[in-house]
Amino acid sequence: MKKSIYILSVLLALLIPFSCNSKKKATKKKNFAFIYNPASTSLHPEYLIYHKNESVSLLMVKFYPGELLFNQTNEDTEFRAELNFSYRLFDKETKELIDTSSANIEINLDEVQEEMITFIPFKANFGNNYIIQIITKDVKRKSQHRMAINVNKKDKFNHQNFVVRKFGTSAPIFNSRVDSTTSFFIEYSYGTYDSLNVKYFKNNFYIPNPPSINVTQIDKFEEPDSQYVLYMADTNIFSLNKKGLYTFQLDAGYQNGVSISYFGESYPFIVKAEDLANPLSYLINNNKFKKIQNTKNKKLAVDNFWLESAKNNIEIARELIRIYYNRAYLANYYFTSYKEGWKTDRGMIYIIYGLPNYIYKSDINERWIFEDIQGSNELYFKFKRIQHPYTDNHYVLERSELLQTRWKDAVESWNNGKPYTFN
């Protein structure tokens, strides 16, 4: 996962033959901890669903040729890589297998770009909900990446009926995030539109309480911080310059539409002093956190915090910083919803406790299990997926006064110069 420099090349659509295979179910319990572990595979593609019309949808896949193995094992002795894309489409209600297919592409080394995109059409009828399971394989390296995505074709106003494209290249934006330098336009599945209603929510969403506190703070969306109409006769090219969440809707009466976030120029990376200071809210009390937030030199305040935690050992402080902010970056990468990933419940647990040993995942929840070395003790967290109008990736921790979290032990470990591990 490298910092994108937005050089994209669009491959021709893969004309994958459709093949139906009904009445087969896939319900095997599996450990999904690998999906939040970037070291589990050399491949880190991104995926996007876009409904072309009432019967056909597109699976868009962005991949990085720099992650592929190129060799000359071909009759032309040219340096080539080979990718295999396969999918299985299930009816969400019945779990029946509706369609499955796969295709290979070869990539010549002298034709690659930093990022490349391919489009895979699949049959999906309007009025239904599906789950699509995708496997992307580097054939030569024998590595693969797996992903499952909800396909919502129940209405014509949810975000999968829109695709946000960069102005100039028309390349789709995969992660629903832009910086202030990105100009974009919005394409709609079912034709042109005269105007878009825009709702803007400031980036003042709650930082979650520690898991030991049985109170879930709920961000409010009843009233946007501002709301306005963009008429296509005036412009159809947009850019964002205020941090927060923007949702673009064909009709203000519908809560869905397509949402775009602007969280800063470097997001999801943790670069600026403010970015470094914010995640410390999990390690210190409110008074200390406010003091760091209000200081003029936040970078110095952050450095002093980690040096104090490391008992003035510079090498230990550097290691603490490396681990903590790498986790914060990965939280942003994996768990961004309508707010930054580090500010979500899953992001909080990931930063403080690290990657769990086991993740059991369904369409409605995730259960994370941390296990000690002997395997005799467990620490678990359960997250419920929230049906949210502006994101498909928001999960909330199920809290309970009876839940044993060892939060105090974890925070003390970090403050004493040692990344927390459950053992």
C-alpha cells in the first residue's frame, strides 16, 4: 500500500462470460484476520461497484503493477506479469450462488503505469441485493487477495449508482476521499441530471469512549452544517477545500446518494503535527490532551510525550512512534467511514491492541479475538455493522459493563514505553 500519486491507466473491460450456478451455498466459518493485515499478501487491490443499468453492474479493480512478479517465462521472453480475477455472486437473502466467472490478463513490463484499473461486468438485476466475493491472484508469485462486497441494487439512489471520476483522466476514485487539489465530476447510472443537492458535515465527529465505558457516542446527521444546490448549467466539476463529509444527492428527500470526504492533503497518512497529536486522545486524560491540542508547537509536545513514555530513551521512543502511528495509518486505511478510521471503534481497538488473532465476520458484525501465547485466555470485541446512509463501512462496538477489556493495562503499557500485547 503505497501513497498514491494518481497516475492511472484504464485497461479494456474484461469480457468475462457469465455462468450461472444456482442453489449452492457458501457458509463456512473462517478466520478473516488477514483482511486487516497488510503483510498477509503482496497484493493490495481496491474495489468499486458501479451499476451500469438495471441488469448489468461493473466490478472495478485498481491494482499496483509494482506489487506483481514479472518474469520472462513466455515464448517472446518479454517481462510479463499475469493476474487472475475471479468472482462469485450470491443472493444476499437466500445465499444461493447466482453467478461465477474468472479471467486472466497479461501485463507487459514496458506498458505498466503506477496504478492500473480493469473493469469486470457481471449480471445483477434491479430490485435485488447481492454479495460478491472477489479473488485477485498474482499467478506467477502465487499470492492472492480476497474481498467480499455488498451489492445494493434495491434502488436507484444509493452510492453504487454513482461513480466519482477525476477531472482530466476520468479515472474512478475508489476510496471516497479526495484532497483539495483533486477536481472531480459525478457520473450517474441512469442518465444526466440538472442539479445536485449537497449536504456538508464538519469534521467534528466524536472520538469514541474507551471500550471499558458502556456509552456509545452517536454522531448526529439530522441537520447538516450547510446545504446548497449545485446546478449543472453552472458547473459539473467539483473540488473540496473544507475538511469534512460531503454528500451529493439527486433529491434532498433521500438520505443516500454519493459521499466524498476531505480529511487533509496527506490522509490516510499520519504526517502533520495535528495528525500526530489527535490519536494520543486514547492514551491520556482530557486535560493533558487539551493541553497538547492548545500548544503552539504540537510536534514538540508529541515528541515530549513519547520521550517521557520511553523514559528518555530515544530509540525506544522512535519504536513506539513507528508502531503507534503505523497502526493509526492502517486504521485510516481499513476503517474510514464518514469519519477518519482512527476515530472509529474498530480503529481505536486496532491502534491500542494491534491485530487480533482471529476475526469472525458476517454481513452484520465482526468478532475480534485476542489470544494469549498459551491459548488459554481470550479478549474479545464485537462490532455491529450500522446501516448508515453515507457509508457502508461503519461499525460500532457492542459495549457491556461485563465486558473485560484490559483497557487500563493496555494504556499503562503504552505510557510505560511498551506496545501492548495480550498475554
